[in-house]
Amino acid sequence: MQIRGHLLELRTRIMRVSVVTLLGMIVSFIMHKPILAFLMHPAFGLADSVAGGPVFTDPLEFLSIAMRVSLVSGLAIASPVLLYEIIMFTGPGLTKRERRFVLAFMPAALLSFGLGAGFAYYVLFPPAFTFLLSFGSDVATPMIRIGSLINLVVMLMFWMGVLFEIPIVIFFLARMGVVGAARLRRYRRYVVVVAFILGAVVTPTMDPINQSIVAGSVVLLYELGILLAWIGAKRG
């Protein structure tokens, strides 16, 4: 296929993804109340000060956060279509073995991201939110803005979803012959340091408990990646 043909194909696939994203955004905006209730659910019951729910102090704040959540939800709905279009566009340039790896990699990547987001939602967010509310609550009464709360939950879910991709990426690179289990083992001591740096960056709190949760998760994910790299090398 000539360059013009590739560009036309790329435009078609981008349009398909854009249409699905737009439809996902429309559906998400219609359902924005249950989506927001789901995202705010871990916060309720953790502190008496938010028992009545978050507040918004600007007339446009609630509309803005509803639009933002609709955009994120629309992208999440369209992500399988996006990955499919990427596979179909790059497929002709890959070997049969590479296509098999990519087809196996994409669903695993979606599943890993979902597990990471769920880990942030159910495990990481409750203690982090409790710490943020209890710190200084004897000096000032916390009144949680809905925009800040939603941004915090979405940020944690996104970054933990990205971190949970570590084993899948390592396995994919091992199967492609880029890295090996023996080489990965030599970097363990450095991974521990990087894990605690990531824990400090990802978590909004400065307490060692939440940072240790993230750092320990990264180290375990790296160890799982070493195991998957060893399995991938054996199968190769």
C-alpha cells in the first residue's frame, strides 16, 4: 500500500475511534450521576465531615466535573476499539509471531489496567483519604469539594492502572527478546528505590503507610514480571 493509502486508512480508523468515544461520552454524561456516586462511594463513611456528601463552590464546578468524568468514561469505553484499530493498522507490518504476541498483549493490558484501577479504588484510596481528612481536622473542619475528590480518585485509579501494566510489559519484552529474567534480577535493588519514589509521586499523602502500599505493589509486580519473563523465555 502507498503512503496515501496508509493515511486514508489511518484517518478512517481515527474516525471510528472518535465516533465510539463520542458515543461513550454521551452515554456517560447521561449516566453521570451514578458514575459520580460510584467514584465518591469509598469516601462515604470514612469521616463524619463528609457524611452529607461533597460540596461545590462554583456554579460551573459540577458541570465541569460531570463533563470531565464523561470524557474519561468515554475514553475507557472506546479503549477496546482503540486497541483493536491499532492492531488492525499495524498488523500487516508484523510477522505472524509478532501479531500473535500483540493479540495476546492487548486483552491482558486491559485486564491489568482494570486490576490496578480496582486496587486503587478498594485498597489504596480509603486509607489515603482517611489520612488526608484526619490530618489537621482538629484545627479546621474539612469541607470536600466534589471536583477535588473526583480528581483524586481518578488520578489514583489511572496511575495504579498504569503501574499494574509492569508484568505484562516485561513479559511482552521478554517474548520479543529485549530483556531476560537473569538481567531483570540484577536490577532488583534499584527497583526497590524506584518503587518508593513512585509511591511518593503517585500517592497524594506523605505518610509512610500509603507510600509503602504502592512501593510494595510495584516490587511485587516487578517480581511477577521476572517470573513471566522466565516463563516467556522457556516457551520461546
